[in-house]
Amino acid sequence: MEMHQIRYFLSVAEELNFTRAASKCNVSQPSLTRAIKLLEDEFGGPLFNRERANTHLSELGRMVHPYLRQAYEQTQSVKEKAIGFANLARTTLKLGVMCTIAPDQLVELIGALNQRYEGIELELSDASGRVLQERLCNGELAVAIYCLPGEEPDERLHYMPLFREQLMIVTRPDHALARKNAVEVRDLDGQKYLNRVNCEFNGYAGPIWREQGADFKTVYRSERDDWILAMVAQGLGFGFMPQYSINRPDVVSRPLVEPEFWREIQLVTVRGRPHSPAVGALVREASRTQWFGQKAVNGPAVTRSAALGKSVTSSSG
């Protein structure tokens, strides 16, 4: 059974006339009649009672008619959705964003995508970089924006660098560290630390600090950066945060040096996976977006050494 046979059957059922049905379907009457006959052979009986002036559905024809109509309508609906998907008329794009990236850093990209491609419905989800990478690889996400500083690039993934930012020490303006132009790691010795649970550097920044002679006490942990900033503003300790995420007027930030820590935010997709046109649209917009006054980095990803402010880099592919 082929779709054109169903279309011919539905046309005859509506017109109750083979000549008019053939004209409606833009085919010759013999071609239409032949197609109906093949359908009848497949179903095992006549679908129409053919009388000179009274062609009408047979009992078999009446039985199969609603099913064939439903099949035809569903097929047309799927076809329309597929065409709309290909033309970005109506499609959902599942984008993962690392939870430590402030919304202000992405609104220009999202706004440009919405303006140029109104048919894209963006479905955002946030999580840590490691969780996003897992969800990206298993197909739950089409694309993700995150970073895993200090790790070698995963060969399964393609990375498009967007921007780099330095990690800063954040304090109240009247804190002793605020009087410095830059904070050395050893200056953190004896200070109270407010820990960002989802910090990309958790797991190895601490040991490096202690190796540099900084022995401090963690007094608070939170998954939310805004809570950390609120605690900093209350003078409860210092925070360790990305430069562009520090958005309160009642705190100050100073670069951490010797060593420095940097993160490179990247747009990540899976190599070799067929991507929807919506992913392509997002990549195009990301490449033309001004990231804090600069175009997308479009350079190599950083290894652990580079994340610590040194010069070693490796290509992300």
C-alpha cells in the first residue's frame, strides 16, 4: 500500500466519481483506476460498488475509510512538521548552560537567536559542566555551553571557544584583601572562605592554594553564586568567582595571581552527530555575538596549565 493509493481512494470516496476524482488528483482516470484496483487486491475485496450513476463505498470500503483517512492526515501532519523543522519554522532546541555562567552573559546570544529565527523554541537547562557534558554525550542535549578547566578535550566533542575570563577574589570593600591591587595565593592564609559548590576549579584549586602556603577555613558552601555574593557583602568571608559573574555594587574583586586561574567558556556539540538546523543557527549567532566587546575567541582550548595562567595550550578540535 502506497500513499498515493490512499490519496486516490479518499478522493473517489469524496467525489463518488472516478473521472472527477482523477481530475482532482491530477492523474489520468486509468492510472487512478489501476491504483484503486491494486489497493483492492491488497485488501482482498472491492472498496467501491461501481454503478453507472451510483458509485459508492462497499462495506469493506466503509470499514477501512476512517483508518485510511487517519493514516493520510497523520502522514501529512508529519510531513508539514518535518518541513517546518528543516526551515526553522517551528523547532525546539535543547541547550544546556553551565550554572555558574551568569544570565547576563548569554542574553545577547539568546536575543539574537530569537530575533532572527522566531520558529526556534529554546529549552534551557542548567547544571554543572560535568553533568552537562554527560547529558550532551547521551543525547539529552543538542548543544551545551560550559567549561571544564584543566582537562584535556574529549575527542567525542567539538569545541567552539566563546570567551575567557579570569577568576577573582571577591570581598567587601572594607576587607583587608580589598586594599591590594592583586591578591597572591599566600594572602589567603587565615582567611574565611565561602565555597561555590559548582565551581569549575573545585578539586584542585584548593590543594594548589595550600601548596602555596594558604591555610584557610571554609565557613559556608552554596550551589548558588548569588548567595555567595550576598555572604561576601555581609563580610562573612571571601569568594573565588569568575570576573563577569560579579555583579553586586557592594563587593569588590581583585585578580588572584601566582598562579592565575582562568576559565574558557565554550559552545560544545558532539562530533559526527547529525544536528538540526537550529543547532547551526545557534552556532552562527554565537560566532557573531560580541562577548564583552569581543568576538568569539575561536582559539585553542586551555589545558590545566593554561587554566592556571601558564602558557601551555592544546587544540580543542
